[in-house]
Amino acid sequence: MPEFEPAYLKLFRNGELGQRVLKAYAMLEACHVCAWGCQVNRRAGELGRCHTGELARVSSYAPHFGEEDPLRGWGGSGTIFFSRCNLRCQYCQNHEISQTDAGLELEPQEIAALMLELQSEGCHNINLVSPSHVVPQILAALWIAARAGLKIPLVYNTGGYDSLETLALLDGVVDIYMPDMKYADPKIAEKYSGIPNYPRINQAAVKEMHRQVGDLQLDEHGIAQRGLLVRHLVLPENLAGTEQIVHFLANEISKDTYLNLMDQYRPAYKAHHYPELSRTITAAEFQQAVVLAHQAGLHRLDQRVRRF
């Protein structure tokens, strides 16, 4: 079997990756990098919903062994956590990162150095966590890292509130898309995550991601090389709309979609303000989500053991 080559190297060699960097940075001047479209000039220091200027802020980076099996393998997934997510989830379990200025502002060459260090440590991929608002900075870092020898897959690990225009810049760059599908009801999305029109924007983004990379492809060792991997966090009282989401995936994406139904919801951050979110999910609620996924025709479910 020929050695796998990540998608971005072709664009690097033909000069297109550099052009994508320029186009992405132009988007910062009246920012429409993510689906909020705040129109602030981040290059001049203006801040929009993400509270992030021209430099990306990185809270941490490390090989991660808690990701899905196809990502973590035996060498770990090379995670880079970006601060200031573009969502406002009231129950966020990573709110110290997603809702604050945790970490350091880094130049693209510094982010590139993190990518290369994670590769040197044996990680199977570079896993960009909460990247939606810092795509220009990521592309600039990727160009530098590719020039210096980066050659492992790129994972776009997103809350799913992504701009189609920005995703077009990532076509042929990202190898593995890993979006959340958080909600099926826009009113619930706005109440708990402060985001308007989330299902419409999220579903359009997932369709585009699948168009670009297709179903998840694994190598002979079970390590992900390319494709779509969807995460869905099961919420108490069926607030996430699991049935609608699994039907969307089965009928409008692919019945071969790799889906991680996540059972780890626990009250965190501001969840105590909402009685319906102030408890963990039950074993019955999670089992019902699994049944719904199978009934919809989805068969590639994450197989990790669930404990309640």
C-alpha cells in the first residue's frame, strides 16, 4: 500500500495553499471567518463574538489519548486547543478554555512549531480543537509547517457553527472533519448555546464537509486517514434532538457516517441555572439514542464501553 499523503501537501507544492492564506487573512478585515459574520476588523484589533484579534490564542497542546480510537491509535492525537470558541454553551465542560482568554497569543510560526513537535512525538494527526474562528491563522501556520516537513493528517475538530465560505478555503486542506451536531431545534440552540439558526448552518456545514472528504477511511491499522467523523452529545430530556440528527445523517449524508454518540454530559459551567440540565443523562436515555441511530440505518458507531 502506498504511503498516505495528507491533502494539504499537494496544495502546498502547487502554490495554492499560500493563496488560501492570503484570502483567509482578507476575511479578517471585515470578519466573516465563522458563521457569526461579525464584520469587525480583527487585523486592526477589533473584537467580535470570539474576542480574538489577529493572533490566535492557544491554551494547550499535547498528544491526546482520550479521542476516538481511529484518531488516538497508539501514538495519540496531536491536539492544539484554541481559546475562545465561537459558541456559548451554558454547560461547556471546557469553559475555562472556550469562554476565557486562557493561554497565549501565538504567531503562525509558533503554531507551526507546535504542529511539528506533535508530529515528532509520534502523533497520528494534528487535531485542531475549536478552530472555526482562527482558520486564517491555522492556514498560515500550516503553510510554514508543510515547508518544514509536516506530513500527518489534519483534523478539523469543530463545534459545527462554520461558514461555508471558510470551508471552501479548507477544501483540499483538511483531511478529517470532526464536527459536533449539537441541536436539531434552533430555539433550543439559542437558549443553551446562544447561537441563532444553528441547525440550518450546522447541517449545511456537515454536508459540505462530507462533500469534500467523504466517509471516514481507515488504514490497515484502524487509523483515520480521511473523511467525516461526527460527534453528538446526548443531553437530558432529549434536548439535543437525537432522533432528528441521526435521521439527517443517515438520509442526507451517508449511512456509513462514523458517529460518536457521547454519553459524558454532566452539569458544568452555568448548567445549574437550568433545572433540565442540572443532572447527568440516564443509561436509558443513552440506550435510546443508540437504538435511534441503529433504526435510522447508521452502523458505524463509536464502540467504547459506556459506564453509568
